[in-house]
Amino acid sequence: MHGAAEGVNRSLQRRCCANEVRMRHPFATLLEPPPGLALNFADPPGAEALAAANSVSWRVFASPVSLFIGGVTAVVLELAQPQVRAGVWNHSSFRADPLTRLRRTGAAAMITVYAPRDVAATMIERVVALHGRVSGHLPDGRAYAASDPRLLDWVQATATYGFAQAFHSYVAPLDAAGRSAIFAEGQPPAQLFGATGMPRCWAEWEALLAGMLPELEPSEALAEFLAIMRRSAILPLPLRPLQALLVKAALAIVPPQVSTKLRLGDTTLWMHEQLAVTALARMANRLPLPSSPPAQSRRRMRVER
């Protein structure tokens, strides 16, 4: 009985500690999954994820600021492609409830990278089923479908690029091997999503980008997305003044040839802006958040941070 009581006491202490840290962590709310996607990443012990515990992906996806920035970059690149734009913008709740949509997307990314393989595969299977219902035609008559492997390749590749480039630019530099590794590590989930031509390395990403460049274009949807990201109450109140700066940081890492085609203008960060974003990203990384998917998953796999 005494041992059981001690166990309960330790459990309560851990829970109270997690709640206390959550109150202090500036990105706790954004990192919390929405209803229906909550998951205990700490169980079962030793269960392997689609990405290895020592992978570049585990490092990159543990950074909340680079995930926010990289996610914006990825959506900019997705909305630049007309067929992807139609599938994303015409079949999404983003305009009505951007915070919930961002939390759902973030939770899906965390499950893909950190959850046990069978859990990730089940979630991806549900997403693929939803994709099967998203289709239509552009005003010029071209068809689009969320299950189109060519479009899925672009979505998976731009997400990988956005997260990796944000981490590289604002958290810690990735060498050439690391920047290629994150594409290689993304192959198992990409195949499950149906992105059979997902780039396997940085060079293949650059080749895909060059091939897609003639199709990319500015749009009202892109302008609306950026306006929503700048003005909506997405970040917690103390960080709200920095939200527009983080959006600018996302635009700063859009490949320059794409930025020119999209007429984004001068998106270069001033030195003090670069320093502010980097300081925020590194501070958020240092603050512990025991309830986060990366922290729970490290406990599951018994690996150090």
C-alpha cells in the first residue's frame, strides 16, 4: 500500500509540474492538440516511430518556433500551385477558425513523426480517406484532386523544406547531410500518404522546385492567408506583437525564385529582426514542456534530449 501511495504521489507531482510548465511555456496552447487528436506519446515503451529517435526529424519537429515559421513557408509554397491551392483553400476551415486548423495540422505532423508506427499509419489512413473526397476543377477547366500523387509530392516536399529551412535559419544550422536526411526520413510517411515521388534528398527537392516553378503564381488566396496569419489571435497575448515578424521570417526563407514569381517584395529580415527571431526560437527550445509530443516520445524511447 505504501509503495502504491508513493507511486500515485509521484504521478500527481509530475502532473502538477507539467501543468506549471505549460502555464509558463509561450507556445503551450498552440502545441496542444484539438479535441479528437489527443494522444499519449509516452506509451507503449519502446514502440518505434516512422522516424528514428536519433533522426534529424525528431530534432527539427521539437522546435515550436521553427514549426510555426516553417509551416507558414510551406503553405505559401502550396498556395502558389493552382491545383494544390484549390484543394487546400476551397476545402478548408482555415478562414473560419485558423487556430484550430493550425492545431490540427500540427497534431497530425507530431503523430506522423513521433507516434508509434501503427498509430501514425492509422491516422494517415484517415487523412488519405478524406483526401479521396477532395476534388474539383479550376476556372480554366483543369482538374484537381487531393489524391493526385504529383500534388501530394509537392505538399510533402514543401512541408519538409519549410520545417527544415526554418530550423536551419533560426535555430541551429543543418549541414548538407542533415538537410538531405530529413527528406530521406520523410519517405515512409510520404509513401503512406501517396506521395510516391517525394524527394529523397536536397538535390531532388531542388529538381522538383525547378520543375514546378513555371506553374507557380500569386493569388488572392495567398494574400488572404498572409493577412489572416498576421492579424488573427494565434500566438498567446504576450507574443502577439511578434506574430507579424514570424510571418515575415517565414517569407524570408521562401526560395528567392519563388518569392519573385509570387511578387512578395523585399522579405529580407533586418539584423535586429533576425536576432529577435533566433532568440525567441532558441528560448522556446530551452523551456521544458514535459507534456509535449517530443518530450513524451523521448520518455517512450528512453533517449536524452
